[in-house]
Amino acid sequence: MSDDSRQIYARPAWLIIVLAIAPAIGLGICRFAYALVLPDMRESLGWSWSMAGLMNTVNSAGYLIGALAASRVIRRFGMLATVKYCTVICVVTLAQSAVTDNVLLFGASRLISGIAGAFAMISGSALASHIAQAQPTRQAYYLSLFYIGPAVGILISGFTAPFLLEWFGAGSWWIVWSVLAAISAVMALALPAVRLSEPAPAAAAARATIRSGSIIFYLIGYTLFGAGYIAYMTFMIAYVRNAGAGAVAQSAFWTCIGVGAIVQPWVWGSAMAKAASGRLTALLLAITAVGALIPLLGNTSLVLAISAAVFGNAFFAVVSSATAFARLNYPPNAWPSSIALVTLAFSIGQTLGPIATGAITDAFGSLSYALNVSAAMLVAGVVACMIHTIVTRDGKPGTQLLQQGGSA
């Protein structure tokens, strides 16, 4: 590492926190804020629950496309440029979401924001991993800071959307998207200040290919996590609203998710150093499932707050543990590819989750079924991750190194 790189990495926390603006916008606002706007859009535009779920499926499909193409895009444009430009694209899609009630155009915005969000998330995760290397004793903690970004986006949307919808009344969903676009544009202004030396792309020397077969059960578990968590995050605000909760209660519920996510580096940061085997991911998946099941005990404010805090803390930690899993099991030049692989598994699950649970809700007429399906998929994910720990004796899947232009 050059002297210039050491000087830049002397402020790792600041660098990672600024990079976290990208997932704050691309995930915390572009993806998750939709749950807050969904009830008003569904009622105003006459959507079924399946159509409402489809809009998040489209976003997740975009994320899947982004995960598949991320390595090539990063090699072409560089990690930092990918983060910056894709964040701008996400801001533009937020603005576009505010100016159309056409389902195809709105869906196109969701698709594009999903693609750009994946590029920004994967490249940002890889950059955060390299920055954290400069702090050997606190690598896991610094890496976890990156995942505060989506939580901050959740907090911003939670403080904003419910009150705007209450103040302006039915059909004001476009106002919410407009305000969130403006806030995101201001946040994105901090990204140009980031300057750092990037590691050489893998294609410049030896490339590392990931033996996905050796971690197939881990990938299955992470896919089930993607399907289970997104069902909760898509439909829970509608569930809370249907229970009679007003703007304050909806904001409090969403804020509890964000607060739970923000404190996860301090709760789970030290454990991330032991994430290589998959046991930590299984534990966190189990806690996430408990959080999803709690609302079935009742819909009082206390019950819902506990559910949100438990779920928010654990589900963001699952994402951190998956990145730590990739970082601990593969060499640095394989981090973009390994992070993209687990992101791909995650994306497949979250693409299927919303439309499936929306269809189930339409069929049975109750959002409680969405919670049951969500929890069931999360429990199945726990089982798959535990199977991985059993069949992988040393927890080190490994890689194959290929010379540039070579083949497996």
C-alpha cells in the first residue's frame, strides 16, 4: 500500500460512513421507503396486493441483474466511480417515481434503481473491505459501519413519509417521492469528497474464481433470507396501518427498524470475525425469524416496536455476516466476485419474495399470511446455513486462481 493510501486510510471511519451514503439512498430509501408509500399508492391507483408486491419484485430483479453484472462494471469503471455514478442514478429514479402514475414507467424506475443500487452496494462493500484492512484489530467493526447506510435511509424515510401522507392526504404518494429525492440529492453531495487509492482489479493479474458448489447450502440459506426478509419489509407498514395505526405509530415502527439496524455494528461487530463457518449467519437468521413472528402475538404498540427492533438489528447483521463470510473465506482480489456471488443469491430470494407473498395475501385476504410465509422462509434459511457448517469441515471454501485470459 502506498504512503498516500496510508494517509487516506488514516480516517477509515469517515471514509466508510461517507461511502455508506450510497446504500442509504439505493437501499434505505429507493427500496425500503416503498413500503411506507405502498398503502397510499395501492389505494389511489387501484392496485391489488400482487401488483403492489410486483413493484418490489421488479426492484429486486434489477438488483439481481446488477449483481450478475457488477464485477464487469467494476472492472470497467472502477469501484469508486461506480459508487458515485450509481448513487446519482438512484436519485434520478426517485425523482422519476414522483412524476408518473403509469405502472410501466414506475416499474422502470424501480428496475433501474435496483440495478444501480446493486452496483453501488457491491462496489461500496468491496471498497469498505479494503479500507478496513488498514485497521487489523477492528476490521469487522469498520466493515459493519458500511451497513449503517441502509439503516439511515430507513430512518430518514420513517421520519418523513408517514407525516407527509397524513398532512397531504390520500393520493400524496408523489409528494413523498419528491421530498425523498430532494433529501437524497443533498446527501449525495458528500460523495465527491471521497478520494482513495483503489486496489488493482482482479483481471489485471490473477483472477480468482469462486467454487460456488462448496458453499451451495450457504447460498441457499442466504437466498431464503432474501425472500423472507423482503416480505416483512414490503408489507409490514400496510399490516400496521390496517391495525389502525396513524402516522406517529407508523413512523415509530419504521424508526425502530432503523435504530435496531444502526446499533448492529456494536451488538455484532466483534462476532463478525467468526463469520467464516456460517454459524453466525444461521444464528442471525434465527433471530430475524423471531422478529418476524412477534407481530403474530398481537398488534399493540409495544409488540410491534419489539418486533421492529429485533428484526432490524438481526436482518442487517445477516447482510454484514455474509460480507464477512466472503471476506474471510476468499483472498482480496476475489472480494468483488465473492460479494457479488452472495449478493446474487440474496437477490434471487428477494426477487421472488414480494410477488409470492402478495399473491398469497390476495388469495387468503389477510396480511398475517405474509408474516407466516416470511418467518417460514427465514427458518428454512437457518437450516440450510447449519447444513453448510456440517458439510464444510474447515469453513474455508477456497478459490481457484486463473491467469488473465485463462479458463477453469
